[in-house]
Amino acid sequence: METLLYKLIIAILIFDYVLERALDWLNASRMGQAIPAVLAGLYDQQKYDKQQLYQKTNTRFSLLTSTFSLVVLLVFLSLTGFAKLHGFTAGITDNVLLQPLIFFGLLMLAQDLISLPFQLYQTFVIEERFGFNKITPKLFVMDKIKGWLLMALLGGGVLFLITWFYYRTTDQFWLYAWGLMGGISLFFVMFYSNLIVPLFNKQTELEDGELKTAIETFAGKVDFSVKDIYVLDGSKRSTKANAYFTGLGSKKRIVLFDTLINDLSTAEVVAVLAHEIGHYKKKHTLQGVVISLLQMGIMFYLLSLFLGQAVFSQALGAETAVFHIGLVAFGMLYSPVSLLTGLMMNLWSRMNEYQADAFASTHFDGTALGNALKKLSINHLSNLTPHPAYVFFHYSHPSLHQRLVAMAQFERADDAA
């Protein structure tokens, strides 16, 4: 049985790789096609050539990195690397609560160090070449160190508790793990911007002026209570712009990247926020939290069925059931389920984006939102002609073309009414 599971794991890994490369090929095959009429003139020829080169460069780089990762993982599996790493860990301590911490700590550190040259090339060569990168080598190193410390403290703490739940409760393990992770997820929804973001970026309250007045006026118009509007110094890492909401209820916070404020007009920034407020008003944010918690519960329940079965650990070379090796095996075997749930979530998310666009068009200004989306696409060198299959598998948002067409149809229907 363990041999069959091993072959199944290999098959899943190869299938994932082939699927991703096929989608990349389909997407690349659309390069050079005529730009849809609604997007005509968005890029001048020089900018369009730059966008095409950016897409081609990232596609090739993705092929290189994914191929390298697959080869390394297949070799590691063929050498029963997970079992050997467990043997090394067990040689350090026989404490079953500490072994997973050492096991995953070494595994993640090795994975990050192996991928480091690719991360450096992506940041300081590709992103630099196309004018996006603003991060300095010093800041890159500091981000790495902070990331490792957070992973050790937060990730290590969560893993320790989950392991403790397993050995203390076994049959009820999934309920306790679900409760823990659900609570942590809700905590970060509420306080991520307050606690984690300041470790990496500076946030300052939006100064009084035209933009703040416009935001508060619109928020009052749609009965959206907002007290905290912050500007994040995203420009110290990238020229790409963004904005997001965080928190629920009285803990809501609007965060605007400084690049967004610099790139868009006041009306366009408010239109982007109107879209985000639309998500909140349509209860997409709350629905997303509930769906995420349900998915998490199902995953932990299935995991509880795996961990006590020695065959799953044996498929990766262990002699008996090992908690942390069982986690690895489960993660690989769960991949097809993740793919299916991911597709459903993307479909749901794209539907929500249309609704939020409609909200912004109805309650603020669809033209301003359309112009904002166009500017953001230009600044990000976004692909204007993605393949429908690539959109279906990867896009949580509709393509720019799809969004503009939908908004135009909505405005015509609204005018007719």
C-alpha cells in the first residue's frame, strides 16, 4: 500500500507541474494578439512591447524555478529524504513535541536557502530591469531575518500547540486544531495591520485634505463607518500600487499605498475604495471568513484520519507512523482537493468582483473606477489578453477586459432604467 501511495504522490506532483506549464504555454500563446477594442490605446507601442517582454521573462523564469523545485523534490523523495531528516531530528531529541519543530524548521530553512538565488534574481534583476524594484539589499536582508523570526515564533508556536493537541486528544485533535487556527485567523483579520505590518512598513494616518475629505464624504454617503485611514510606504519596496481593507466591525481600517495616491487622481482613489467598500457592504468579507473557517475544519478532519495511519508515513520512507512526516504526506495528497477548492474560490471571488464594481459604479463613478483599473494595469504591466483557461485557474479577479465590458453593460442597463 505504501508503494501505491508513493506513486500517487509522485503522480500528483508531476500532474501539478504539467498543468501549470500547460497553462503558462496557453497564456503565452495569446501574446501578440490584437488588443480588445475597449482596451485600445491603453499601451503605446513601446509600453506594450515592454509588457510583452515582462510577461515572457516571467513565464520563462517560472519554468526554470518550477522545474528546479520539482527535480529537487523528486530527488529528495527518491532518497527517502523526509525519513532521513526525521532520523536526524530524532537523534537530537526524543521529545515528540520538539521533533516536529526541529524537522520543519530545518526543512523550511533549507527550502528558503535553496530558493534564495531565485528570489534575488526575481527582485534585483527582473523587477529591477522593468522598473518595479525599490528594495535595497539591506532591506531585503532585514525582511528575510524578520520573516524567519516570525515563522519561528508564530509558526513554531502554532505547530507546537497542534502537536500537543494531537498527542493529548488524538480522536478530538481536529476540533482543537480547528479552533486554534480559526481563532488565529480571526485575530489576524482584526489586527494584522496593527501588529504585523508595522514590522515591515511604516503606516501613517492620512493627512487632512482633499483626498481624506472625499473618502469620508463617500463613506458617509453609503453609511460606511470608517475612523482609520492610513498610508503605507509601499514605495520603499516597489512601484506597484495597492489598497486594502482589514478588520471587521469597529476594527475596520483602510490602508492606501503611497504609490496608489501618487498614481491616481482623487476621484480614482475614491473609486477604488468604493469598490472595496462594495465588498464589505455585500458581506463578501464576512462570507470569505466563514468559508475559510469551514474549509479549515474539513481539512483538519481529513488530516486527523491520516495521521494515525502508519502507511502514509511509510510511503515517505518512515518505518512507523510519524506525526510530522504524516503532515508532509497529507499536504501532498491533499493537493488535488486544494486545486478544486481553489477553483471554486476563484470563481466565487470573480463573481464578487463584478458585484463590487457594480456597487462602485452605482454609488460613486464607474468611469473613475475604469480609469483607475486601466492606470493600475499599465503601471503593473498587466497582461491584456490572458488565456481564458489561465484566468479560470489563476485569476481571483476577472481580467481587465472582462471588468470593463461588464461595467459598460451595467451602466447601459442603469441608464435605460
